[in-house]
Amino acid sequence: MSSRNDPRFSQPGHPPATITEFEGVRSLHLGTSWVQGAMRLARPDAIELEYVQMMMMWMLFVPQPRRIVQLGLGSAALTKFCYQKFPGARVTAAELNPNVIAVCRDYFGLPPNDARLDVREMDALDFVMDPGNHGTVDVLEVDLYDEEARGPVLDTPEFYQACCDCLSPDGVMTANVFGDFINYDKNLQAMEQAFDAVVWLPEVHDANIVVVAFKQSPQLDFALLYERAADIKRRYNLPAKNWVNGLKEWMRDHLA
């Protein structure tokens, strides 16, 4: 199955959105072999990829967000999950490529915009630089890649400072840092300039590293975090205990 020749998903000026299916999993590509997102057809509302699940680790710290924002739509897994599982939250996604938005609507179950859901065709940098968004976001999820997937499209200190500016006082950002090895240190150093605390979890498949960044450094009570992790597993079927283990491992390795 392929959408390669579908004009709805190949508007000029942007990489085409193409899809493949293998063993019950539909994957999104931007005209290359790199997987930009995936959905298991038997469980379309679940988060299929491990690193995308890990992007939800903010749930350990922000149990009842009022506004959740994704920068980069991917296959809409995060957007759908947050929209469905957090009915008290407004969910916004900024995606520059109209082909991605169109294919997510048709092939990945992205609902239409409504009073709570706002998927915008726009540059993520414009979103975070807009003073009207500053201080309004409880959770920011950043997963920004082009078709070559060599590293985040936006990775400057100015970008991450603007991300931090968007967060409410107790807000949390999760970000996927992927690509060439040199990108890891560049992104982490830029984040550390902007945020009060920055932690990253052990690498998962395909060299994805998920970072969690706090506007204000939290007090980490691991007994409480394991309780929350058990609740997240029970209610949302996400492997949150692994996230807490990863945080503990990071602290042991970096704060010893």
C-alpha cells in the first residue's frame, strides 16, 4: 500500500507524505525510507513506537494538563492520544507540511479540529516565538524532523528558550533527539541553557533519545513516581515504570 502518487499528499514545496504497511502496522514516510510515525491497524488509538510512548513521560509530573502542544505532527499518535485521554485539555499541533496533515486525516485517524483540537499548518518556530503562546502551555512535545532525519530541524538555544517561554511555571517539555551523534550534545547543551533541569533517558530503537526538560526543577520522589507509573500503566497501558527506571539510572550516572 502506498500513497506515493496521491496528489492530496504531494503538494509542491514540501516533501510528499507516503505510507507503507507491514505486518499490520501502517508507517508514515516523507518520500524516503525513514519512518516518521506508525500506527497498528488493530489498535489505531494506541501509541505504537516505543520512543513516542516515552514522549508521554511528562505524565509522571503533570497529571492534569490544561494545554498540550505538539511541534511536529508525525503520524498524529501523540495528538490523538492526548486529545482522547485528556478530555480536560486543549490540544494543539503545529505542522509545517500540509501533506502530513492531509495523510494523517485520511490514513491515521486524526480527528477534525474542534473546540479542543487545533492542528495548524505553521512553522513550529513561529509558534514558540509568538508572545501570545508564552506561559500558556503545560506540556510541550517536540519531534521535528525533515525527510532526511539527520537531526532536529530546530535546535538553537533561541528555539529552546522560546520553548521554555511557552511553558507555564510547572510546565514540562519532552523532545526526541535523533540523528547524527553530533546533534545530541548540541541539542542538550542548548536545552540546558534554557531550562532549569534537563534529563534524558537511555537510547531506544534507531538511536532515538527522549529528553525531558523542566521550566522549574522538580523534587524527584521515586516512591511517588513509581506509584504514578503503576497508575499510568493501569489506566493508559504505557510502560511508565521503564521511564522511572530511566530517570533513576540517569541520576545515578550524572549526579553521582
